[in-house]
Amino acid sequence: MVKLFGLAVAAILAAGAPAEAHTGAHVAGGIAGGLGAGFAHPLFGLDHLLAIVSVGALGAVIGGSALWALPATFMGVMVAGGLLALAGIGLPGVELGIAASLVVFGALLAARIGMPVMLSVAIVAVFALFHGHAHGNEVPEMASPAAYVLGFVAATGLLHLVGIGLAQAFKRLPRFADLSVRMAGGAVAACGLVLILG
């Protein structure tokens, strides 16, 4: 299990390492190009990747209905944010909101604070709007906007599952489960602070 966890972390870091956070993917136009670009956007922006994985992990840590409510809320509000951007409706402080999401999600994981599901849903919804708006602003020329949205929703769902899987893997480390989650959350929050201060 530890080896599997290590491989998962390495894969995530490898996907995010060459990230240029919010640059349009260089792909062909049309439906296929839109789908590919949309799918790639959350994967090749380390800020998006860490936030989305953290939401899945947070849902698993809180447990109960949060396991599905947090990812579902993130994806739903993210789509709304993307549609706002596609409609040309601006949202102030998008990059700051995305960086702040890392700090907040990471801090919640690190602190392991028990909170009502509805409060966690509200927090996730606020930050999902920023992530969605950033996705919507990056539709490549000639790409199908509908396919692009479908692509980033599909990638987000997969990353939520990765977060849930990682949190479950941590639970299988009986001596270090709590510490592992706290350390991972602290690392995510630290990345957010670097983005804010840098």
C-alpha cells in the first residue's frame, strides 16, 4: 500500500511539474481539441490539481455525506464559474482566489477540524467558482466550448477520486494516518502561500 501511495504521489507531481498554470493547451480545434484541452487544464496546472485532489481528500476525511457532497459541489459550481467566463462575465481576484483555496483546503486537512457538512460545502463552493472561471477563460481558439467544459469536468472528477483514494490509503497507515494527512495538508497550504506571496 505504501508503494502504491508513493507511485500515486509521484504521478501527481510529474503531471503538475511542468505546469504553466493557466495557459491554453496547444491542441487542434473542434470537439476533440476542446475535450483534450479541457481535460488537460486541471491536470497541468499544479494549483488546480492540488486544490481538486484536496477537496476529494477533505470529503473522505470529514466522511459521511461530505464524501460525495464536496466533490459534487466543487464540480457543479466550477461549471457555473466556467460558464460565467465563457459568457464574458468577469470575476475579480481569480488567481488570488485559487491560491487562497490551497491555503484553506490545506489548512482544513492539516487541522483535521470537524465541521458541519454544509459549512464545508459552502467553503468549497466559494473557491470552486474561481477555479471554474479560470478554466472558462482558457478555451483555445477553434475549440468546442461544450467539449472543453466536459473535458475539465471529467478531469476534475478523476482528481477528486485520486484525493479520496489517497485519504483512504493514509487510513491504512495505522501509526501515521493522522500525521500523514496533516503533513499533506500543510504542504498544500504552503504551496498556496508561496503562490500568494510570490
